[in-house]
Amino acid sequence: RKEVEQDPGPFNVPEGATVAFNCTYSNSASQSFFWYRQDCRKEPKLLMSVYSSGNEDGRFTAQLNRASQYISLLIRDSKLSDSATYLCVVNNDSWGKFQFGAGTQVVVTP
Amino acid sequence: DAGVIQSPRHEVTEMGQEVTLRCKPISGHDYLFWYRQTMMRGLELLIYFNNNVPIDDSGMPEDRFSAKMPNASFSTLKIQPSEPRDSAVYFCASSLADGEGYTFGSGTRLTVV
């Protein structure tokens, strides 16, 4: 079993709609969680950290469910510019060894 | 800050040649990471440094790969000799250990023919 698993998608989303997807992790001792965004042929960029209480940044909401060992990302009012691959990232132990998921592709259509 | 700077952006080389990839981390960041990304394997951590010291190189695929960080503002990843299966995008990233994730460079797209 992979340490971090994501549905690869693609999630095809009409502009203005809401899309949500999850990421599961295998290590119950995982401490830090992030969502990164990667555009085609570009580097990954930090989208948001995921806090235990859940957090929101504009149209993006991230949540952590420790009991079921998953994190989620919800995008409201999708824009064409939200089309990208979203990478789930988990830090298990000492700072540095982040585990990246393979990514979930989101395609927002007009 | 200019961010994490990698060079070259693209490299095409013949099998058997030596390849050197370069990275300048964000000033003040004390962690530096080298990743490789392919369609098949996704993002793989090759090695990371803390305060210029290699901490974990368990992801380095084989002895053909080596990495150095002679000072806080410069790191290299060397492949000698290169092979076609080394073709990938190599990313460098840096961070503080403040719980706020990494910043990636723009990557080096390596093609070995």
C-alpha cells in the first residue's frame, strides 16, 4: 500500500461548480499535511497547509480526518484557472521526509 | 527574494555523459531537497540536506548519482554516467523547518538520448 494515495481523476468540473476530493495516508503518526498545486510543465506550489481544525482560504477548504486518515480539498465556484493537478503531501516524522501523492487532476470546463 | 533558482532549465545529453544540475536555495532556508518527477513514478525524494549536511540519501537511485552542498547557497546533483532512464524533471526545493512546506525551483528537464 502506498503511503499517500489519491484518486488520479481527472475530475471534470463545470465552471462555477464545486469539486471535492480526498487523499488517504497510511501512517497514523503523520504530523503535517499540505495541498500543493502543479500546473502542466511547472513546479509544484504550496496551495495551503491543512490544520486539525480545518481551514479555509478563499474558495478553498481543507480538512483533516485523523480517525479515518484522510485529508480533503474542496474548491467552490471553480474557475478555469483552477485546472491543475493537486498533490497531497504528508510529513511523517522528522522534518524533511515529505511523502507526495501522485496527484488528482482537475479540469474546469466552460 | 528570487525564489529557488535551478539551472539549466533544459538539458539534453548523450548516454554516458556526465550531467550536473545546480540549485540556489532561498536565502535563510536551512533545508534543501532534490526531487525527481516522472509520469510513471511521480515525485520521488532523492536526497535532502539540513544546514549543508546530507541527512537522508536513501532515495538516490544508484551510485551514478551524487549530490553536494558546499555552502548554504549552492547545491549540485551529478549523474555520471547518465542513462536514458534518468530522463525526468529534477526539482530542487528549500524550506525552513517551520511547518509551512517547501518552495520548489522551476526544475531542470533532463533528456538523455
